[in-house]
Amino acid sequence: MVDSPTLNATVTGTSLDALQPYLDDPEVEELWINAPGRVFVLRRGRSELTTTVITDADIRDAVERMLEPSGRRVDLSTPFVDAMLPSGARLHVVIPDIVRAHWAINIRKFVAPASQLQDLVNLGTMPQQAADFLEAAVIAGLNIIVSGATGAGKTTLLQCLLHAVPARERIVTVEEVFELSLDAPDWVAMQTRPASLEGTGEVRLRALVKEALRMRPDRLVVGEVRQEEALDLLLALNSGHPGMCSIHASSAREAIQKLTTLPLLAGPNVSSAFVIPTVATSVDLVIHVGTDVDGKRRVREIVSLSGRVEGDVIEASDVFVTGTHGLIRGTGIPLRVDRFERSGIDIQRILRAA
């Protein structure tokens, strides 16, 4: 939940006071501004055009003050920026001439009322059997990818999965901007840093993945893979570091395909002949989340990778699929049964449960 007093201290004092009711509203997940008369909110998974009108000058003034605590900036040389507000909300800004005429502002509040897998069951995001299976997979140390579209609930699901990690384990998370929030006893969080005015000091996500491996993580977590850092994550997973990440994709199998192409961005010496079998043997599960027409977020499928490749296609099976009445047990089984057994988990019993 967003800390409203912090947001009050951040944006009041201008006509942006008119936005405060939306920022205080626990049902509003995100707020964005396209133009002075185009202020939208996302409420219960649906976007709404508000009646609020603010000026360009007030928008610029508020953005400058919101960015001040983060040390980040937006100007002609850096026309877009991501930053975390003191409240934990995420601010994204794009200015002209990247956008046409007016500053484009997004404030994502992260108001999801879920911190554990059981919370997602209570919300109807997934059935109990799927939650029990995912909790067992996390405890057993399986490598898990969460896929979905923007706003589908990937970060929330990733955070719920991380709460199932045994307390004795050390978690290291790396993100573009801090979004994950854990209460784990041994947790280190790192975020990227943009270049300074002189063009120096930039810290990219790929560098953070490499640094994280020097911090003896029991779990390595990348908030979202978008570029060449996918190669470093795969190498870490392949070397025995249990991990998780999220990725934009329209299905679990598309997420697998995307994981075979993103590492190629790391350089011409990286080939599909290396990446495809590495993905097949490094990734254990892909969980795909989506949003219904009514705005409700649901787990759509849970896919297990077999470790085998036919041609250039990685073999995968459906552990859970979407049926007529929601997520149901599929015909697939997870490959790493031995890991469940070493953790004292009877995975066959969980998968047979009604």
C-alpha cells in the first residue's frame, strides 16, 4: 500500500493537489497524465478518464520535486526517466520531443493486496492446488520465469513467490528501479543508475547481475529481463544458482522463445546453438499471468520445461492450463522431481490433489 503522507509531501502545493484523492485511493493502482486535460487512473484493472485538469507548468514543477530524492533527472539530454518515490510508488516521465507536445507521466502505486501465494488464492488469481505446487517448486529451488503483459501482475506474483523462499536463504534482487519489497531476513536489493550529466557513472542491469553473483546468493532474482542481461541470468541459472525473473510475453511458450533471443543481444559471439539448449536445461517453470476483460488478474498457465530440444523448439508440457472454469491440472509434470524429493516434498501427492 502506498504511504499517502509521503505522496502528500511530494506533490502538494500546486494544482496537483487535485491528484491527491487518486493517490490516496487504495483502489487506484496507477495514475497517468497525457496532457493537461487527459488525466487517467487505473482502478480495479480498468482505466478511467478523470475530470481533472492541470497545467503543464504544474506538471513540470511536481516532476522536479518528485525526482529530487532519487537524484535522477529529466531534460533534453535525458528525455525519459524511471524513479522510485519515497512512498515506494514508481514514477516514469517522458518529455518532448520524444512525446509530441506535453510531458507524459505515470505513477504506479503497487497497491496489490497480496504478499504471499495464499493471498493470490484468496483473490481468485489461482486455485489452491496451483499455489501449493508453486510453493513446493520455490522451496525445492526450481528456476522460475514469470511472464505476462504490462500490468498483468508479474511483479506481484514474483514477490509472492519470493515469500515462499526458506528464511535461511540469502536473496539478491536486481531491478531497473526498486519494485520488489520483501521481509526476508537476508535480502540485498540493487537497482540500476543512469549516467551523470558528464555521461559517466551509468550502471546497467547486466552489470548488476554480475555483481550479484559475487554476493553468494542462494536465490538470484532479476525483476525483469529485457535485453542482454538475459545471457548473464541464464549462465547463472545454468551454473547452479536458483533464480527467478519476469519477462514480457503473451504466453508461456512465447516467453521461452523470447529467452532464446534476448541473450543474442549480448554480442555476435553468442549463438542460438548455445542459447537454446542452455534455456532448455536452465529454466524449470514458466508461469504466465493475464488480465480478464473485467480487469481481474489470473494465472493462465504453468509450463514445465523438459530439458529437451527438437530442432530449435524447446519441449515443454502443461502442468496447469486454463479450462472452462479457470486454471486446472494439465498433463505435464515438472522435470526436477529429485529436487522435490531432496526437500522432503511429495510432489506427486500435490499434483494429484483435487
